Amino acid sequence: MRTQRAVTALALALVLCPMSARAHLITTGLGPVYDGITHFALTPEDLLPALALAILAGLRGKPHARMAIFALPLAWLVAGIVGASATTGIPDSMSWLPLLVMGGLVAADLKLSVFAVTTIAVLLGLVLGYANGYAMAHAGPGVRGVLGIVVAVFAVTTLGAAGAGAWQAGWLRIAWRVAGSWIAAGGLLLLGWSLR
């Protein structure tokens, strides 16, 4: 009985003395480049559209994938540098759009040209890069944080495109399309949340 009261008192003390909590991690204490990598890895609104683009490019073939893995990070870097010096950012209420569009494209499995996939990669990189550059500049890491994000984008895009390109025979292609539909569903969820 005495032990139970002591445990209850300790639990109550811990609950009543909370530490500060952050809903969106920007700094890790490892340096600005690692802060950028961590930011990208922990932000589904950035990670999932980049992964969807990688899947889309991988399903279309090697030429599509090669262009996408270089176009996306390059556009992300340019827009991130511009966004880091901007005074206004993209509203958070628009974070659903890249998820919905990219997930929908993967689910639809459209026969797109290399030019179309490259254009989509550049547009996605410009939009998300600008938003990330603005967030990094106002949170502290700045352009070095954007460089970390770009490294992570390149790695995810390369690995995702390689995986989708290598494993697409039979039912695996359907599995990639289902993954795209789930990404699109996440976009619909965010849309509903932003309209709430």
C-alpha cells in the first residue's frame, strides 16, 4: 500500500511538472545540416510527396527515374535558398496539395513522358523547397538546414525510384499504386483538417 502511494505521488509529480514540448522539431543540437535531415525525415508533408515522386518515376522506367532524382533536389535547393530570404511563406493550409497530387499520380499510373515527370519533379521541388527554406530561415538552421534537406531528398528519391523500378512485376506494381492511393488519402485527410 505504501509503495503504491509513493508510485502514485511520483507519477502525479511528473505529470504536474511537464517539460516543454514542440509539435514540429526543427533543431536537434547536431548542427544545421543534421537539423535539415531530421526535419525532412520527420515531416510527412515533405517526405511522402518526395517518395511518391520517386515511385512515379521508378514505375515509368530508368530515364524517368534518372531525371527525377536530379531535378527534384536541384529545384528544392534553388527554391530553398530563395525561401530562406523571403518575407512570406506558403500557408500551412496548402500542405495537402502535394500529397494529393503526387499520390493521385502514382495511383493512376499514368503513362507520362520523361519531360512530364521532370516538370512535375521541378514543380514539386520549387513548392516544397520554398516552404522549407522559409521554415529553416525562421527556425535558425538557415541555408545549411536546406542543404541537409536536399541531401535527404536526394537519398529518398534515389532509393524510392530504385525500389519501384526494380520491384514492379505483377502484383508489386499494384502494391506501389496502393501506396500512392494511401499518400493521396493522407492529402485528403489534411484537406479536411484545413477546412475544419
